Amino acid sequence: MRQHILWDVIFIFLIAFFLFTRFYKLPTSFFYFNDMGRDSLALLDWAQTGKPPLLGPQTSALPFNQGAVYYYLLYPLFRLMQHSPFSAILTSAIVYVVTFSALFYFLRNKPTQVRALFVSIFFITIIPQYIIQQRFVWNPSLATPFLLISFFSFLALREKFSLLKVGIFALAIALATTMSYSVLTVLFAYIVYSAVVFRKKLKEFGIILISLVTAILFVNLPTLLFEVRHHFLLTHMLLTVPRMSQTGLSPWAKLAKISEYSFSLTNNNFNILAGVIFFLLIAAAVFFALRKRNIAEKYRDFTTASLLFLLTLIFALLVPVGIQMHYTFGLLTLGIICIAFLPLPLIFLLSIAGAVLWFPFLLSGQYFARAPRTVAEMQSCFRQICAEHREPLFVTVQASFHPYHTGWEHRFLMREAGCDVVAIETDPNAAQTMALIGDDAQYEPGKTTFSELTTFGPAQQTQLYTCTNKFRVYILKKKALR
């Protein structure tokens, strides 16, 4: 009884700490830009047309990288919060907290697994990549909760086989991969590992495979519908269209990137050193666990986690795609689970090391620093502009911190503010006016040039709105042709 009370106290503390790192000073620190605006626009189109999207955000070296389930998960709170840009952050936090709570409830009678869950929550709370991704929600942010469910349900499945456990496991890993197809490396690792674990139980292995295929088809049904409707366009592109040129494909380059994104230290040599130490620790622990049967039995859950981690790493190194920041979350989650199932002294040692490595980031307040322009400032500026400009207009952006000119976040907020925003990419003659957002950047007539401006054609500046020192809106009118 006392142990359960202690667990409740620890769990409440961890959840409070998790929520603090995600929401502290959020209204002023939330830097709303680009991909987040793109997702808001997709949800807004759904709300206005009643037609749910069939594809998730597609920005990858491959023709598709994410399923539409991502949008379906974000949509309810987007509607309930009246299209708030903050709704995705709250959705993400709810998914994580509900996952943590459900796992805690079902694992209460398994002390080793409860401890592992607590350690996992601790590292998910303090690792910089997780804080960043959950304060600035985009593509891969929602994969980790489903990876956690898949792992603990796989442990339960291995202990006692049942169709319910198979269904939970299959649905969880299918949802994780649909949130980011980069997590397919984890799925492949599960299949290989399951083939070994259930090698003497072919019927059960067959049920697992059938369940995985069924779950993946189910959660990707919107994409399959899109493919059928558009004559398998994405599949055709995957097989025939030349892919983006990839760099950093050597195993060492990939390992360096994985370490850089996973540890997120200011000195990349420290990232590489930390990564090498972690990989060696896992490899050595696996070696000793497999070599000595009594150790393997005592730390069987760790052996499962570490072998899945190593298999996922092998697949990540073999896939001919360079490592991007959002490709690391499968490995990062499994790495955390490996730590969580180590012997207790090692858990304490690595937890202290993690606190030393990452607490300075937290204490320095860099996550909570004021954004270059807050959502409230953008909304106030756009309300003024949209009250004065009722004609259709294009929206584009010149920013100092990224090379993209689509300005999705500005298009979304200007539509919400009442502007008649039209897309220059699909209908370049739909408007005679363009709002060019100077996002910590200047617009110089005759000197500033990019694709959207060229498509718009010769124009003259008619108005300038200075919303903040670094946030301006230039109103351009097309010059009449003579």
C-alpha cells in the first residue's frame, strides 16, 4: 500500500514536471512558423469544407512521409479551441499524459516496469528534442506515446499470448509509423525480433504478422483511398520520380547525426562522444546478458529493448536516406527504454548524467525565451490589415531564419483575421494585391526577389504596416500593364 502511494506521488510529480516544460511562458515563447501554419491551414480547410484530408503533411525526400491520422488527432481540439494555434500543443500534451496514465494504471502490479515507465517519463521530459518538438508541434511529435504502448504491450504479449494484446500492440505500432513513416525501422525491428521469439510458435507469429498488416492498412486507409482516387500517384512517384539528392549516407555520418540530434549538446564532439558511450554501453550489456543465461533472464526486458534498439539502428543505417532531426524519434524512444530497464545503479548514474547534460538548457530558460513575434502580436497586426483590405490578396514571406516564402502561418492567421487569402501557386491571377511579410527581414523594391514575387509580376508598394521592430507587412499592388 505504501509503495503504491509513493508511486502515485512520483507519478504526479513527473506529470507536473512534464507539463511545466511544455507550457511555462508558452503565450510569449511560442514561435509559430511554417510547418505549424501548414498544419493549421489543412485543419482550417477541413473545418470550412467538411472534407477531411486524405494525406498527412508531405515534406520528405520520399513522395509521402506521414498519414492523415496525424490531422485527425489534431482536429477535435482545433475545433473546440476555435482554431487556436496552441491547440496542437495541448493535443500533444494530452496524448502523452493519457498514455503515461494508462500505462501507469496497467503496470501498477509490475514494479520493474513501473520503474521503467517513470525513468522513460523523466528522460522524455528533459531531453531537448522532446521539449522542442512538443512546444512546437509538427510531423513526428506524436509517435513516441504509441511507441511506448507498443513496447509495453509487446512485453505483455511475450509473457502470455492473447488476441487482445496482439491487437493493442499492432494498432500502437501502426499509429506510431503513421505519425512518421521514419518509424518503419522500428516496425521492421519488431518483425525480425518476433520471428526469433516466436520461432517455435509459427501460428502465433503468423497472427502477429496478419495483425500488423491489418492495423497498418486500417490507419492508412485515407492514404489508400487517395491512391485509388488518383490512380496510385504516390506509388508511381515513389517508383519513377528521381528522389532528392541525399548526403551523409555513410554509417559514420549517420551515427554522428543521430548523436547530434539525440543529445542536442552545444559541442558536437560531445554529442558524438555521448553517442559512442551509449552505443558501447548497450552493446556490452547485450553481450553479457546473452552470454550468461541468469543475467539474460533477470534483465530480459532490457535485452528485448536493446536488441530492438540495435536492430532499428541497423535498419536506419541501411536505408539510403540521410538522417534528419525527425527521423531519430524511433531510436531515441528505444534508447530511453533501454536505459529504463538497466540495473538500478546504472539508471541512477545515467539519470544524473542526463540531468547534468540537459538541466542547464532548462535552467537557462532558452525554451522559455520570448519569441521574435508572439501569436498575439501577429493576430493584432493582421486584424488591422484585414479590416482595411477586403479584396483578395496573396500572402508571402521574406524571413531571416528560413528560406521558404510560402508563409503558411501568416496565411492561416490572416484568413482567421478576415482576409480573403488566395494561393498564388494555384491561381496566380486571383488577386491584384500581395501582403509581403517581412519576418525579421527587409523588403527592398527591385532588389528582393524570389519565385512568388516573380509570379506576381511588376508591383509597387502602397502601404507599410510596422507591427513590431522586426515584423512588418508590405502591401504591394500589381502595376497596370500598358
